[in-house]
Amino acid sequence: MGNGNLLMMATSTDGGLSWTVATNGVTCIGGQPLVQPNGVVIVPSADAYENRIIAWRSTDGGKTWTTAVFVSYVKRSEVAGNMRADSLPSASIDGAGRVIVTWQDCRFRANCYTNDIVYSSSTDGVTWSAVARFPIDSVTSTADHFIPGFAMDPTTSGSRTVMALTYYYFPNSACTNCNLSVGFISSADNGATWTSPITIAGPFSVDWIADTGLGRMVGDYITTSISGGKAIPIFTSATAPSGSTLHQSLCTSDMPIPLTGVSPTAKMTSKPTSAISKKPSLKPSSDPSSKVTFTPTFDPRSSKPSTKPSGEPTNKQTTNPTIISTSGPTSKPTSLL
């Protein structure tokens, strides 16, 4: 922090047994090095103030680094529940070297009222696509989505690229006694279609998770990996505390791709709304039964899809995560939507 969040970069050529002397990288936070098949290293991140998504790269194995290029401004809506939910990015690379970086952003919502998970892609780390949103639900829903963990299967590319997205969400962004859930969607065809969103943990009260001087924390961080045809998300869940002792757990759940279930039935949009406000007013709660479902028919490299809600209610699904680390009892957290 004294150096303004200056990221230092070091490399290893022997599996981590020895490392080069660290060199100055870029002033940023949340950098994620990704290596293309040709050896070029691309590092998407947020800037030091989390107001922009940036990226830089090395073409000589990490000996030297370029200056950062601009990917996008971050437009975020404040998350309810006194949550520490910063716009830290999550990035991944496919087998052909295409990089996708994701983050929470409110540009597609009227008056920037609530957050979607959005993304931009690049094949060289220099030129980045227009920002688009993942079609978890309608742009008129009351849900707030934040802290993404995104993955692409590095053994796939092109039209058969496998993708998975894990994220935290509040069904109602205007909640006061907020209950947090963990959601998941996946695609096995480069984003041409997506599974219906399911809940893999929660809901659990934000009062059950650790409080800090910066707000309630699920660790800020979340991740998803893909291996053997399954997505492996890692996330936080919680059960009711025992007195002053919290029972907040680090969990995982192997998710087959694609998941079975009712396919959504509308296209996604990548056109932001024109009204943007950094401090939106909170919108009254809507009836959860009025949610519509979506089927994206888009190529993540394209920025011009459209959205047409189907009017059909969401087919809600749940799954039980496995606790891999816990501060309390080893009972499984609930997974009810």
C-alpha cells in the first residue's frame, strides 16, 4: 500500500524451486497472470483504486513488462448488507490463448441500480472487446450479483469452449436483513447457450459471516476451475453462530458441465443503459415469482446481442456443497434458493 499497490513480478522456470528477483510491475490490485500458448503473459487486473480494469503483458518470459492498457471503466452499485464487495476481477484463458476478464458492474441497469457480472475479452492483451454481461437474469430483476469466480477449460477453444461462472448474490438488492447466496451458471458451447442459474450455497444471513472495519467479508475472493468435464468452484458459506463463535466455512462442489435443467429462453444484451449513477437509490422489492429466465445465444467475442425476456418463471435448482475448511462444525451448509 505504501507503494500505491505496486505489483511486483517474479518468474520461475523450475516449478517454483527458485525465483528471479522481483521487478516492478504495474500499480494495481487483483492481478492474474495468464500464459498464452506462444508464451506471452497477459495480466488483467483492477487499477489501485478499482475504478478501471487494466491489463499488461510480457513477451519475454517476464523479464520485462509493458505499461498497462485500458480495458474498461468500472461502474458499480454499492452492495447492501454492509458487505465488503469490491470490484476485483476474475480472469481465465482458453486453449487458443483468448483471455476473458470478468467483474461486477451496474452499467446495464437503469440508474446503475444493481450489479451484473460483466466481461471483456482479448486475444492479445492489447485490444479488448466491448463490455457485455452474463445473462444470469433480466436487466430488470432486483438481484445484485457480485464477486465473480470465472473459468474456461484450458483444453477447449473456439465454439466448444467450456465456461463456468460462480458468484455471490442477493435476490433483492434493496434488502435490509440480507441473506447471501452463491450462484452458478455454465456453458459448453463458447457462451452460445448457458444453463439456468442454480444456487450452490445459501441463503445465509450476512450476520453469520465475519465483520471487519471494511464490512462483512466472504474473503473478497472466490474462484472456479474446470477439470475433467466438471467445474470446481471454491466459495464461502456459513451456518448460524454459537454465541460469539462464527461457523464460516470454505466450501467446494463439483459441478458437471452442462448442468441438466430447463434452458433459459431469451438472448442477452451488451448495450449499457444511458443513465448511470454511482450512488443509486434503492428500489422496492419485487415478487420473486416474476423472474424471467434467459438463454443467451451469443459469442463472447461479440458485443451486439439483444435481450427478450420470456416471461417464464425461473426453474430454481439447488445442490449441496462440500466443506473443505471450517471454523466451526462440519455440517453441510444449506443450499435453498
